[in-house]
Amino acid sequence: MAAMTGRIVVTGTDTGIGKTVFSAGLVNLLGARYWKPVQSGLDEETDAQLVARLGGLPADRIVPERYRLRTPASPHQSAAIDGVRIDPAALDVPDISDGPLVIEGAGGLMVPLNDNTLYIDIFERWRLPVVLCARTALGTINHSLLSVEALRGRRIEILGIAFIGESNPESEHAICGFGQVRRLGRLPRLSRLTEDALRMAFEASFRREDFNA
């Protein structure tokens, strides 16, 4: 099987959707490295630690965060509490040339990093393809279509939408139809969230070739 060398951004329509679990499955599927540029909240398991555990990743496949902020809040608020200002210029994509890299943002596209920079501003600068994670629950059509419109307004490539949650074909069809965006698959909620359970569910729900970037 040919090696993938692309870089992919994983973002969501909102916070708490499950994009970190999705990122763990994607990293495992692609044999990729993982990078979370800004981590907010250090007292519990961080996103990088969760991805390493659920993706079965050795330490050398986790790229260190540029900012590690203690308070679990929006990055700009967490940074202010810590007495730090996030510098967008410090968020250049790491030079990884020996395989794919999955980059996970924080919350949704309009999450502030400082007083005048949103995450979508960084994505626009990077010009990397984006996977948009969306809930299947009530409200997902509006949030998803607004996110698609925001990405298109910045001319950011959308690889497709990854749905997370229970089956909701009507909403998924509406989002992909109105948004003219590809459905990558749906990751169901897992009653036991383990490395093996996630790997099996991910391989049943997504195709590796759909993430060629």
C-alpha cells in the first residue's frame, strides 16, 4: 500500500463533537502523526494523550503542542489567564516529510486565539485540506452549512464531512446536498471507547483513499 504524505486539518462545527476521538481513528487509519497546536486544559488527559492512547501511537508520532495552557477554556481566554499571548506566527505547520500529519484545531472555526485572530484565519494561511466533523443530532444542519460556507468563503479546501453520532440519514443528506460536500462516513458513538473498538469502527466507517491530500 502506497504511503500517504499529506497534511490534513480536522475541525468541527462546535466543541465537544468528538473530533479528538475522530482524529485518533484517522491517525491510526493513515499511519499518521498528530499535532494539536494549542492545548487548553492540562489537569486531565490532554487531546494528544487521548489520541496516543486510542490510536496506539508511540511518542515519536505525537508532535508537541506549541502552546500548553492550563485552563480548559477557549484558547484566547485560557492564554489570558495564564498570562500568555498566542502568536499566530508561531503556529507554522511542522515540517514533516516522512508521512501524513493530522492537525486538530480547537472547538469550531470561529474560536479565538487572541484578540484579533480566529482559528479559521490560521487555516486560511495554511491552505491545507480540511475534514469537518459534525454531529448527527438536532441542530447539525445549520451548524454544518454555516461552517461549510465559512470555509468556502476563505477558499479553504473541504475534503468532506465526517459525521459523529447515531444514524440520521435525513440530516446527513441535507447537509451534503445543500453544502455540495462529500460525505466521508459516520463514526458511531462507542459504548466502550478502546483502541481496538475505535479501530474496528473506523475501518468499517471510512475509507483510507478518501483522505488523500
